[in-house]
Amino acid sequence: MAGFLNLTKEKQINKVYEVEIGRIIPNPNQPRTEFKETEIVNLAESIANNGILQPLSVRRIGEKYELIAGERRLRAAKMCELQSVPCIVYEMSDRNSAILALVENIQRQNLSFFDEAAAIEKLISYYGLTQEEAAAKLGKAQSTIANKLRILRLTAAERDIIAKFNLTERHARALLRLGSAEDRLFILEKVAKLNLNVEKTEVLIDNYIGKKKEEQSYKKRSAVFQNVNIFLNTINKAIQTMQSAGIAAESRKIQGEEYIEYRVRIPMKS
């Protein structure tokens, strides 16, 4: 937290305040979309026995305080029916408050990988950070950030299945090898039904891609064969037209293994 404040030149009021819970408003940039009830209950039990060991981070907005970091602690405190919680107050701009809230949540290990990717994407697209800057703030490699952003290409339906069956981020990245949502959903249903690990999922995808390539190759060969038949029919019709006009034209078709040879004989005189 202190490192970020030094970087952004924000000011911390060096005092812990007891702030009424009713005066704390949520952060609109909270990236976490799901909070596990059991975790909140366990944290509430700890707070009931030991109190809140780490103050929440807030910033003053009029008569209210906007939460920067500490959503889970705040929820647990409400569950314990506390009237106030310890907070460190920061003087911080809207932009840096949002960035700090996102960074603080991203760095927590229990954030879902889809929520994490969405938060990173927001840092980049909405707040103008580059992938390199986001990686530096999060202490991750730029390639790691790029890989996490890729999974946002999955549709909402695909993400729901992945979350429902507790599939991993590696499962999600493996699916990106498939070009269409239809193919990915087809594979996802098999992965979920058979409870496949990442390695078996990758093998399933390899086989599926190989089969699709064979089918596409067969379709191309069929298309070429159909085109050849069109040409041959054109030649036959031309011969028939000459014969109808009184020209004694003749044709001979020779079928080879690699080619078709067509010999046409047209007399110079009628």
C-alpha cells in the first residue's frame, strides 16, 4: 500500500479512525463478483474473537467514506453486528482509488481468474495503463498478464460452465485453441461430463482439431471432384452440339490413377 502511495504521490493521514459502518460506501470498482459465504463466516468468527487486526482502507467523500480495500472484513464486521470498524483514511483521486482497489483485489489469491482477468483489462482499457505498467503494479511478468487477458475471449456461457464445474485457468486457455464458441461448448460438455484434467483435455482438443482438419480436407477434395465433373459435362455437351449440327465429332475418355485424359476428334470436313 505504501509503495503505491509513493508512486502516485497520494497522501495518507497517519491515523487509524473508528468509522461507523453506516458511513462506509462500497467501491464501484470492486472487481470481485462473488464472495464465498463460508469465508465470510469464518472471518466473522475470527473478528468476534480477536477483533479486526488489519484496518480497512478508505477515502473521505463528503460525509461518507468510500471503501478502497477491505470488502471481506467489512462484510464480516456487519455479520458480527459491529457498529464501527478501524480505518486508515487516504486523500486520493478517483482514478488512483479505483486503480488501488483493483490492484489490491487482484493480488489476493482467492479472486477467481475470470474476475482477475476482467480487473486487469479494466486497468488497461479504462485507466490507460499498458500491459507492462499493469504487470509492474501487480508484480507479474508481462506475458502472464497477456495470457490472463486472453481468457476474456470466452463467452459468458463458456465461463459459466467453467465456473460451475470448477475447471482451472489452464482448462480455459486450452479451449482458446478452438476457433468457434460452438466447438468450445461441445468440448466443454465432454470435459465436464468426463471430469477431465488439463492434460486429458488437451489430448481431447488435439484429436478434435485433427478430425476437423480431415473433414475440411475431404470437403476440399469433394469440391475439386465436382468441379472436374462440371468441366467434363461441358466437353460432352460441346461434342453433342457438334454432332447435332452434322459434325462427326468423337471423344474418348481415358481414366488414369492421377489424371483424366480426354481426346476429342473433329474432322476438318463435314
